[in-house]
Amino acid sequence: MAANRTSREDRRRVARMEARRAFAAARAKRRKRDNLFAAAAAVVILALAVALQVSWFSTDPTADELAQLREESAAADLPAVPDPSVAEGKTFTGSLSLGQGEVGVELDGNAAPQAAAVFKTLADEGYFSGKDCHRLTAAESTSVLQCGSPNGDGKADQDFLWGPVENSPADGIYPAGTIAVARGDDVMSNGTQFFIVYKDSTLAQESGGYTIMGKVTSGLDVVEAIASSGTDSGGTDGRPKDPVTINSFTLK
């Protein structure tokens, strides 16, 4: 029984690695050919990854095959994403220090362990210090301040994309004070960016929604004050007119 259980675990582990490797290949293809054809290729590759997992669960690979796949998967160009176990069952509290004031925050590792693990690790590494909050939206149904872009231009780090979406509200309602993970077009495009909802908002859920990873515990008025100044263009979506820089992001 112990041997059978180990074999099943080996197959499960290798299947996960192969799926991640396939996603890395799809991501690289999208990066080289950022168009509809590349997106279609990514979908095909991801579908093949799912089929591969089913295949591995229904077969019994030899020890040599397992060793080869482990070696190939270990060499794949995969993002170094913190394991969800870093945050599972934990709640992190801390402070987001902006130029305009302090915002108390709480991340929920029960509801969103992968997201909480990523942002706890980034915060501990000092990633956010000096980063901008580059986007303010003030549309009737969407009121958020978005932060954490590597270069302050809203673009993601294509070498650090992860997923899936966790704890996304089925009704699309994101209450004021929500802290959620910003992402691109698909559910495996989370990165280093997050947004704070400063007024009850409704966001489209058709493509999977956004991970709610925590909430503001104090200082929401700091974000509201930033929003009250509007955008630098005077529109409902743009850079904050009152520039926002993160001094530090600490979590315990």
C-alpha cells in the first residue's frame, strides 16, 4: 500500500510540474508573439497540459520516466512563486505606508493562500518600497487605487506571472476596503500588482474575476483623499493627480 501511495504521489507531482512547464511555454510564446495567434496557441498548450495530467493519473510511469520528467521540469523556465503553505491558515497584519499617510492592512491566508504567500514574501523582500500607485479609477461602478507595477507604468513583469484566481466574489461586488490582486487577461496572469477599493465597486467576472486577498483595517480615508484629487488627465481612469509612492509595506 505504501508503495502504491508513493507512486500516486509521484504521478501527481510530475503532472503538476508538467502543467506548469506547459504554461511557461505558453507564456513565452505569448511574450514573443503578443497577438491572437499566440493566445490561441497558449490555450492549446494548456489544454494539452490538462490532458497530460489525466494521462499520468491513468498510467503507471517507470522510475526512469519519473526521473527524466523531474529533471526536465526542474530545468523549465518557471517563475519562482512562493508556495501557498507560506500563508495557509495564517492572517498577516501590517501597514502600507504611502507618501500621504498610513493604511492598515490585513491579508487572509485562509481565503487566498497563494496570493497571501506571494504578497507576504514580496513585502518581506522590500519589493514595494519606492514603487508607485500608478492608476486611479473613479468610474461610477469602479473606484480603485492600483499599485505595485515594477516600473510604475502598469506593465507586469512577464517573468513573474502566477495563478489561479482565488476568493473571487460570484456577484462581482468588491466592498470598500477590499484589497485584491490585479491581473491581465487570463487567470494565470497575477503578478506584483494589487488594488485597494476605496468605494463599493462592481467588477466584471466573465473572465474569472480578481482575487480578494485582504482588507484595509484603518486609513481608508487616506486613499479616499488621494481619490478626491482625481486623475492627472481629469478623466475617470489614469494616474493620480496627487502622485502616490509606497514608502514601505510591512506584514507580520
